[in-house]
Amino acid sequence: QIALQEYEKAAATIKQGLTIDPGNSQLQKQQRLVQQLQRQATANKKRQQQQQQQAAAAAGTPGTALNATAGNNNSELQELVTQFTQNKREYETERVNLTKLEREQKMTELTQQDIAPLPDRAQCYRAVGKMFLGQPKSQVLQYLDANVRSLQTQQGDARQKMAYLETKL
């Protein structure tokens, strides 16, 4: 509720919590924080109204027309900021996912390099859930090759999505 700037609701919730546990220091701290944020929000609102009134007086136009235009611009700006934030969050998520896929591919390739010098008849084990499955070296290498190809495809998809999100930013 605080993050959504719903300070009235936050204060009511905190008050309910304090009726249950009046000595809760975290709730008391949150209550002080909400009160401070409410004061700041009120002061910002008053300051913004004064600036709009001053701008309207300086322009010589009625305040209502200026307020309507400012309100439209403000809502458009908020929408753009929201879209930008969402796109940036998606981009960062995709970047982290790409890093994870690259790390996993590197581990798989290192495993392939470790298994390659073993004799062809060597028994190898690979993890399947919580158990280890014994397989011939050739089958494990096939599995690792397929895994590398899959990871490369996923990395390509992630890079494409990142490029798309970069253009949206």
C-alpha cells in the first residue's frame, strides 16, 4: 500500500496491527514512515498547485484550461514512465536469463571435454532428477550435444527478445 502511495489505507492497516500488538516496533516505525510520506505528498500537491496557478497567471490564460492540458500531459507521461519501467524490467530479466543459459552451456561443454578422453566402453552417469542414471559414454555425449544445441537455440531467442526490448527502450 505504501508502494502504491495509498497512505490512508496503509495507515488504517498499521492501526489495525497496532490494536493487536501495541508494542510492535516495526509497525510503529511503519506508522511514522507513513505519516511522513503523507506530509510530503500533501506538500508536493500544494506546491504543484501553486506552480500551476503561477504559470496560469503568467500566461494570462484561465487556470482550468492549463490544468486540463497539464493533466493530460501528466497522465501521458505517467503511462510512458510505466511502459519504460516495464520494458526495462523485462530487458533485465532477459539479460539475466541469457547469462544463466550461457553459464549452463559452458558447464555442459566442460563436461563434454571431461568425458571425451575416457575410453569408449566407459560407464558414465548423468543426473536425472534426484538419481544418477548409468549410461554408456556415447549416450551421455549425445545427450550433452542435444543439450548444447537446445541452449544455443534458447540463447538466440533471448538475444532476439533483448534486441526487440532495446528498440522499445
